[in-house]
Amino acid sequence: MNGNQMQGNRKSYGLLIMGAVLLVAGILFAVYTYRTSYQESIAISTQLSEIKTQIKALEEGTAEGDLDALSEQAEALSAEKLRLERPYSYSLVLVFFAILLAARGIYNAVVGRPKAQADISRLAQAGLLAALCYIGFAFIKFDIPVGLERTSFHFGNVFCVLAALLLGGYWGGLAGAVGMTIGDLTTGYVTSAPKTFLLKLCIGLIVGLVAHRISHLSLMKDRKKVAITAVVASASGMLFNVVADPVVGYFYKTYLLGVPQDVASMLAKMATLTTGVNAVIAVIAASIFYLALRPALKKSGLFVEV
């Protein structure tokens, strides 16, 4: 950093203080909700598992009973389980968000924050892409039940990668993290929301690092180089996700959600398959969308040079 850059930066401690306060509050909230509502959800999970076993036996003709009544009871228990899981999931999202704020706060306190006006165009595009991430996950997906849990094929990662290609790692990662975390919190994947926030942020940062910090994608003129760089950057982020999603998911479910290790291992194996398919879709679709949007954004003056 040269002298002019240093003079243009001023040290700020606001984000660090806010992040530290939210982190403490998030940890306390997580401990409380884990011991209360989440423990109740675990008890309901046991009941739900038993009822689903009975339903399966009825469907196979190896037992007798009222299938409709059991199905209604299972549906009611599933809804109650989801309601009880939400507070703990919210608290973990708050913890991860607080860590992000604190990390940025440390950077601002040590290096300083540039004196620059907010980029409204980038902020608006980030909001739009966050909405697309939500739509891609919540509505363009195919669910696969795995016991009491589930996984899915979806298009959310497409827009997460596209956001990083268009806006850079920081804003793109935030768009993907926020959009897909909201998607988890408003669907049956509520317990996956904290893991989603962390991994989608990392995907954005990796795609942005390769595309813009290393390759300077937004400054390229040659269309062939632009296409190759977009594919390589997208593949880098999704390769990380293919490896990290099942591994992080296993430890997250085992140690933070209390899922039995054999179940967590089965879910991790299933996640490897679905994540791999989602990765291929994301690399192809995001690269195509970026190549299509780039000239249009340049023509309209909305293209962001990262």
C-alpha cells in the first residue's frame, strides 16, 4: 500500500465492536436454544422416525393400521419439529455473521477503511442476485428425502457463482450467502442455514479471487480469454464446494446438530452426489449467463470493474 492509499484510509472500530457484541449474543442465544427448543425437536424426531417406520410397514402390507391418520400425525410432527429447530438455526447464523463482521472489523482497525462513497449500483445488483439465489434454491429444485433429513438438486449455486463473477468475491459471496441462507430458513432446510451461509460465502470469495484478483476478468477484452477465465473461476469455487460441503456437513451435523455419526455419514455421501451434479450445472450455467450479461451490462453502463 502506497502513501496516498494509506492517507486515504482511516481506521475504524465500529464493525469490530458490533461483531464482538453480536458474537457474544449469538453464542449465548445458541447455547440457550440448543438446551431448550432444539432438544425438544430431537425428541420429536424420535417420534417422527417411529411413525414413519409404521407408515412404511403399512405401505408394504406387513402391518395394519390407519395410514391416513399416521400420515396426518407425521405431517403435524414435521411442522412442529421445523418450528422448534428454527431458533437454534437462527442463533448459529447470527454467530457466523458476527464472525464475518468481526473479521472485517479487525481489517478496518488494522489496515483502515478507504474513504469512498457507497457503490449503489453494486449494492443493487447484489440485492438482485441474492433474490435470484433464493429463487434458484427455493423454487428451482428437486428434493431427495434421506431419512428425517433431505438434500436436493437446485439452481441456487448458479446465481451464487454468477454474483461473484459480476461483482467480485466479497459482494458476490454475500449475495450468495444471504440469498441461499434465507432459502434454507424459509423451507424445510432450516437446520442447514448456518452451514449454507458459511459455504456460499466461501464459494463467492474463491470465485472472486480467481476471476478478479488473480486473472482480472473485468478488465479482459478477448472474448475467448473471458470465457476460459469464467469457467476456471467458476470451477474453482464449485470444486471447493464439492469437497467442503460433505466434510463440513458431516462435522456440522454431528457436533452442532447432534445427528448420529452413521446418519451424518450417510448424509455426507448423498451430499457428495448432489453437490457434484449441482457443481456441473453451476459452472456451465453461470459461465453462459456471465458471457451473455457482460456486453449488455457494459452497454447500459452497469458493468462493475472489480
